[in-house]
Amino acid sequence: MGYLVWETIIQVGAVFLIAPLVAGIYENIKAKTELRVGPSIFQPYYDLAKYLKKENSFTMGSGLLYRYAPFLSLSILFVISFVIPVILPYPTMFAPMVDFLGGAMLFTLSSVILILGALSSKNNLSIMGASRSASFSALAEPTLILVFFSVAVETGTNNPYVTASLVNSSGSVYLSLTHILSSIAFFMIFIFETGKLPVESSGLSEMGMIDEGRTYEYGGRNLFFIRYGSYVKQFLLGSVLLNVFIFPWFMQSGLIGAIFDIPIMVMKWLVLIVIVVFLEQILAKVRLFKIADYLAISFIMSILALIMFILGGFSL
């Protein structure tokens, strides 16, 4: 029991310590591919420290939800870090409390709170970002649930740790069309949820704003929670993608193994970052009204995954 407590602490601590580093590595590698020097891989840490030192700023007429939505959203992501396979190959202390569907609903709840907070800001640009986010999330969230449902029915369990173990140990499950189509659908959702090209461009361009729009009015410590939450969400979604769908190998057991899993996870992330940056460089940005088509394709992929399972799986 004592070891499990420490291993759980290592996993949760790793999520919050490594998440900004992963974001920094991504921005640095992306800059290198564009022949720019780029920011330091530790730049997210510097930015978070800067936001934490500043006072909060609020718009006139904003509600309580606007003020507390960033903290609530990050708190939900903190809970998720206990229950999905990030560092440990076996369940943490609180993992039995939430399954795949529960995890998907917690991710959705975190996004919904930010949307409601943006609506409560009474700022037109934030409200526009919230409406866009809500519209596209109505297509993205069902896909996420269907993807998790597909791998659950294929492996016979809705526990993400057990699923990861079965995919790791069974080549027929890993190479089945159900798993492959689910992986593609989840990868597309990962790109959308983390605001990567070709789906969304960050910055101050109104035509490309989705997540950036709904958090436009935040500043100071609230911006710290927003930015930290975006790093953690990216890390959690990417870790599920890596450990359950694409690279479910090399995770170590035991207290020492949990420590060694941290650099192993960073190496997995380097592979994923290179793939994402490569796709960003070869694909043109999708126009805003085309994002629904992009999400519809991911939804069709998740449905095809279920159909393939019903038809017999068809392992490659």
C-alpha cells in the first residue's frame, strides 16, 4: 500500500512537472523546422512563473463562474491525472473509481466549464470563441466516447490500465482494424483538442481562434491556471494516445520503474511531437468552416472501428 501511494504521487507529479516541458519541446522543434531559433524548451515554465506573479484582471459585469472557471478546469484535470495510464502500467490508488467513459466525461466537463466561464465574461470575442468551441465539441466529444467504447469492447474491459496491458501483450489486438481505426480517430481528436494545425492556429487572428478566443479576457493568476491547464490536458490526452493506442510498450513496474518511466515517457512524446510537427509542415490549415468536416471524418473512423469489431476484427 505504501509503494502504491508513492507511485501515485510520482505519476501525478510527473504530469504537472513534465507537461510544460513537452509543450516547450514542441514549440522548439516546430521553430527548428521553420528555420527559426525558437524559444527555449523551458519557456513555458518562465511564462507560468510570470503569470503567477501578476494580479488577476476581470472584465466589468463578469460573473463568478468567469473568475473561478480556470481553477475548476485545472482541478478536474488534476483528478484525471490519477485515473489514466500516464507513467504507471497498473492502476493508481483512485483509478478504479473512473473508467474510460468517466475519463472522457471529465475531459468534457473541463471544457464545458471554460466555455461557461467565457460566456460569463460578457466579452464579445470570448463569447465567439465559446460558441465555436461548443459547436465543434458537439462533434468531437461523441467521437472521443466512441473511440474509448471501441477499445473497451475489443479488449473486454473499460479500465484504461487493463486495456493498455492487453494491447501491449496481444499483437492481434494491436494490429486489428478496430484498434487501428480507433487510433486514427483518437489521433485526429488529439490534434483538434490541443489546437494544432491544420485544425486551428493560435495567436490573435480572429479567423483561427477557438480555444484562444474563449480565454482571451483572462490575465494574471487566472491565465496561469488556463495555460497550465492547456499543457496538462495536452499531456494527458497524448499520454493516453501513446500508452493505449500507438506505443503501449516499455512501461516499467515498481517504485524504481515508475521513476524510469518518466524519461521513457519523454522519449515517447518526442516521437509524437515529430509526427505532429511533420504533419503541420506538409498540410495546409483547414478553414474554420471545414473543421466540422474534419471532425466528421474522425467520427466516421470511430464508427468504422465498431463495425470492424462486429464483423470480426480483421487483424492485419
